[in-house]
Amino acid sequence: MASLSGRVVVITGASSGIGAATAVALAEVGAKLVLGARRVEKLESVAQRCRKSGTEVVTVVMDVAKREECFGLVRKAVEKFGRVDVMLANAGYGFLAKVEETTDAQFEEIVTTNVKGTWWCMQAAAEVMRKQEAKGDRPARVGRGHILAVSSGAARRGLPLYGMYAMTKAAQLSLCEAMRVELQAEGIYVSTIHPLTTATEFFEVASSKSQLRSTGLGHAQPVEVVARKIVQLIRRPRPELWPVWGSNALLSFATLFPRIGDWAMGRTVLKRTRV
């Protein structure tokens, strides 16, 4: 199994949730970390946890909704460590609203953060990776680098009241699928990660941005489990990671049988939502 010791990993949305848990898991295996997020105190708290493993950590207060700050995060990694081996574009959020009731401002904000933010980070990482020396101790397909985006199970199937969120996750998946083929000959690999319900502050944040309130979508997978699987994905790259076993097959079934999918999605989401 490939060693991650000394690899330079950049993570956005690193102050909480999947980003924070993955940072801690990577620190434990010796990766050098460049952590970006907006919330200073939470970001520094995660960095301190990582440093207890003896690894080097750089923090950058940044917002993925700003193109220059995405590129600045990657520049910081190069200034400190000389290269970028892994980019984990993780930052993003959701909110609850019917499609026809979503405002232009809500649409623009979530597209800028979830889609443009991911796109900018991927651009910035690819620009650096393309120019850097390939590492001979790694498989050729990831010799120059590995770009990962945290999408969602919603990338495969739109959810009622989460239509805008699902749209952005599908967009992330499409961008990554195209980019993986575009960069495969250059030793840069691109993967997507598709969690379902994870024990993070996602639904709390989504509810705070909405007139509706969500109690979640069922059993929440521990964030540490998702983080460990992301570390495994970095060790052994493949196109997609679905942390919940069988979830991809179930959502593919919903695509093949849309009426059943409509019934299941409505039952799952609507019964766990209140005003």
C-alpha cells in the first residue's frame, strides 16, 4: 500500500466535518497539510490536533467563493512545501427550498461556493501539478498529483427541497469526470467522493439558511469512517468513492426506475422536514 508520508495535501473546508476529520486522519499517516477555511478559531483547532501527530501544518483563512483565494491557497502550499500532491476540494453547503421558490441570490451563492469554488481549486491544483516532477514511487496515473472533490450521493439523484444542492453536486461530478479523462495522460488523477448522510453540521447549516428545518436523512455515518475511506482512496486512486456500501447501486436503481425513485426520495426527505 502506498505511503502517504511526506505527501503535500491541500484541503478546503478544513475547519469541520469531513475536511477536518480527513486532515486529522492524514496527519496520522505523515502527510504535510495545507488547510483552508473561513473560521479562524475552528481551523486553528484542527491544525493543533494534526500537529500532535508530528506533521507540518499550514493554515490559510480563505473563502472558496473567491477565485483569488483558491489560487492563493495553492500558492501557499507551493511556497511552503514546493509542490501539491493532493487537492481535496471539500468546502460546500446546502439549503432547503423548493426549486420554484429559490431566489436568484440563493442560486448564485450556492453555485459560486459549491461549483465555482471546486472548479477554481481544481484549476489551481492542475496548473501546479502539470509543471511539477512526477514521483517515481507512485503509480504513473498519479505521479504528478491527485485531485479529489467531495460531491454527494445527490449527484446521482435530485432530492426534493435540496434541488439546488443536488444540482451543484451533479455539476461537480461532471467536471471531475471530464477532467479525469483530460489529465490522465499527464499523470494527474481525478476522483469524486459521494457521502450520504454524515455526522457533520451539514443539516444544521442547511436549516440555518432556510425557512424549513431538517432533522437529517436517516442514520448518519460517522465522519471518521468517511475520512478513513478518503485516506484509502488517496492510497489507491479510483474514479469514485461511495462511503456507504451499496449506495451507488441503490441510486442507479432509482435512475433506472424513476417513479420508484420519486416515491423513495419524497418519503425519505419530506417526512424529516418541518417548518
